[in-house]
Amino acid sequence: MSDSTKGLIAMIVACFGWGFSPIVFKALTGVPPMEVLAHRTLWSVVMFAVIIAFQGQFRTLVTAFAQPRRAILLTVAALLVIGNWYLFIWAIQSGYTTQTSLGFYIFPLVAVLIGRVFFADALSRPQALAVLLACLAVCLLTYGTGVMPWISLILAICFGVYGLIKKRLAMAAMISVTAEMAILLPIALLILWQSSHNGTAHFGGWDRTTALLLFSGPLTAIPMILFTYATAKLTLTSVGLISYINPTLQFFCAVVLFAEPFSGWHLASFGLIWAALALYSYASWRQENLRRNVARTLAASGTSVM
């Protein structure tokens, strides 16, 4: 099996894990989102720690905090992660899974804007049109429902800023993610201690709730590990296209499994988003093909590029 095929399988499995994760968090509706968040963090840390120990990377993990600037960026990234996780869990338990899926659909377009603002990335006409269609979709949904899809926007913007920070960090993905989880661990332990002290903890005993809280760790960590592996084997264009499996499965969970409201305004808005993503994907595919063709031409002529 080729490396690209292995990367493809890893990416698809990761997206299925993320896409169907709302089922687990919906089943934990009786548990406060903050407690679910704490368990998700704790058991993710345990799993990442085992992997880091197996790889013999603990020294690298410790040195990640040696530089003050890097430590600050890791802390900000960790706070963005915990904020997004909390909002995601709360939204699913509160019946807003449709908005979470919309947020993950919007995220790539937000990333394009961030790239334009912070890195002066060129924006092709199809990409610019895709961003405009996404803005129109949000406006249309706000007008039709009378409510701004703030959950979608916060998720998309925060993940975009998180990606910006990760680009500034320039660290190995596994090390940076583990470092972020380590920063969040004291917060998680404090939440769990308070729940236990108040007698409101839901963890303990051989029941479904305890099993699901334990499972929230691997449910978080395994897709992240697979995603890290896939990005090393696939082009960014391929990763971006396959990533749409995640919000599509979340959308399926929201509309089919959870029977959340889905009006004509929702249909029109999602239709615009899907059209925007089709344009964006086509433009990205064309750019990737162009780069490959230029590289082949230069290689054939014996010219190297830096």
C-alpha cells in the first residue's frame, strides 16, 4: 500500500471520527458541558502522554516551553481549543448541531481570509467569489431565521485563529498538541475536583455515562493523530477536500439523527455554502495542478526552484 493511500485512509477515518462525535456528546446531555470538557481533556492528555512516552519525545515536549514567546503562543492556542471544545459540546447538547456543521463548512473560507490578511496570500477570483457566497449565506440565514449563526461564526473564526497560531509556532504537530493538552490539564483537574467536592460528578461505576466520558479521550486523540499522519502523506488540497466529510456527517447527525429544525432558509444558506466550497475546491485543485505541472517542466529541463 502506498503512502498516499495510507494517508487517504487515515484522513477519512479521522473525518468519520469527528463527523460522528456529536452522537457521543449528545448521549452525554445529562452531564454538564464543563464536566464533559474536563474528561475529554483529561483522557486526551493520558493518551497523548502514552504516545509521547512511546516515541521518547518527553524531552522535546519539555523544551517546547523553554522559549517565552512559544509558551505564550501555546497557551493562547490551548485556550482557543478549550473554548471551541466547550462551545461544540454545549451546542450539540442544546440542539445546535446544524450550526456546528455550518461552522466547519465556513472554516476553510475563513482560513483563506486569514491567509490574505496575515500572509498576503493571493486570492483568486473563484476564491474571492467563494468567500462572498459564504458571507451571503450567513446574511441570508440571519435574515431568514432572525438569529445570527453566532455558534458557526465563533467556531470558524476561532479555528482560523488557532491555525494562524500553529503556523507561527512551527512545531511538530504531535508535540504542540500534547503541550496544549498539558496546559489545559490543571483546568480539567480543577473542574473534576469541584464536581466531586460538590457531589455532582457523573463519573464512576460501570455505567454508560462513565464509559462515554472515558471514550471522549480516544474520540478526540485518535482523529488528531490520524490527521497529523495524513497531512504528512497528502497534499494540502487533498486534505482540504477530504475534510468536508466531517461537517457533512455532522449535518447528517443534526438533520437525520437529531431531527433538528431545517427550514427553507437553512436549505438556501447551506446551498450557497456548498456552492462556495465547490468553487474554492476547484480553485485549489487548479492551483495544485498548476504547481505540479510547473515543477515537472522545471525538473524535465534540469532547472531547480527554491
